[in-house]
Amino acid sequence: MNRFSEPLAQDAMSAPVWSTLPDLSVDQLEQEFVCRGISAMPVVEHRQIVGIISRSDLMLLPVLWAAIECCSNSCWNS
């Protein structure tokens, strides 16, 4: 990038790309994020990208699980 051009994705991206598998535990994912100094990774299965996971997603897991538990206890219908 030069000072006269608009920034591009390649100017801000991380390389190399680290990926993970869908069945990696949350604890293992957090270790990968910390050790590699990254905040997100593509999730790959059978050489295809099936999603993306971020540290923000991991922080939201307790909220997600609480909502699932609430729904299973029918609190929305009360």
C-alpha cells in the first residue's frame, strides 16, 4: 500500500492462514488463538471451508447455552 491508494484487504490480513477442524474443543481453540496471536480462523472439513470461528464467538458461548437451556425449559412460552 502506498500513501495515495486506498487500503486493501491484503494490507490488513493475517498470513499465513491458520485453520481448525469442526470438532476441536473450545479450550483447544482458545489456546490456538492465544499461541498464534490471531482472533479468528476458518473452520475446514474435507478441504472445504464450512465456517469461521472467532474469539468473540467463544465469549458468546455462555449466552448461547443459557438461551438454549431457557428455550428447552419453555421459558419463552411462559
